[in-house]
Amino acid sequence: MTARLEHVNIAVPDPDATAGLLCQLFGWHIRWQGPAIGDGWSVHVGGEDDYLALYRPADTRLTDPERYVRQGGLNHIGLVVDDLDATESRVKAAGFAPHSHADYEPGRRFYFDGPDGVEYEVVSYA
């Protein structure tokens, strides 16, 4: 039996705004949105087979733990695109600064820090 990743649920201050940005950058769509656990709000954004669940708790005071040093913390979200250069242009046009570019076997990648303290890795194997 093989499992596949269906979704990742992350807490963000404004799920609607983050979903809008991700739709703009990656051509995704909103799959569902509505009330969520603990009187929160969720927006599910992605493609047909997988998505990010963007969750805002009722108590909107979210802390900003440092990446890569918190056990169980989110370090980054990796996304595969067909055209890395076009995606990087959209990321720049949206006001984000791509960094940590690398060419490696079998692809190329860059990272950017999104609006909610989430780092995204964008990779292409084309």
C-alpha cells in the first residue's frame, strides 16, 4: 500500500488573503471555505488532488516561532511547477523576494517567504 499526501493544514492570520495570493501565484483554486474547529475559519486552496488548508483560530493571536529549530514546526512547503522562471516572475511581481536559488540534479529551485511567515520552496524538474 502506498500513501499520498492529500493536504497540509497551517495556521495563518488571514486565510482568505493567503488563498488569493496562492491562487494568483500558482494557478490554484479555492476548493472549500467555511467555519472550522474552535470557531475558526478555514480556506482549502490547491488543485484537484491536493491542497493547503489555511486555518485561522478564533483567537487570532498567532505566534511566530523560528523555522528549522522548533520540533514539529513547519520549515517550508515545497511546490513543483512546470515553468520556474515564469513562477519566479509572478512571485517578484507580487512583492516577494526569491532567495536560495540552486540548480541540482534533477531540477532547479528557489525559496521565498510568504506573507504569513511561511517559507515556500518552488522547484521545477523540467
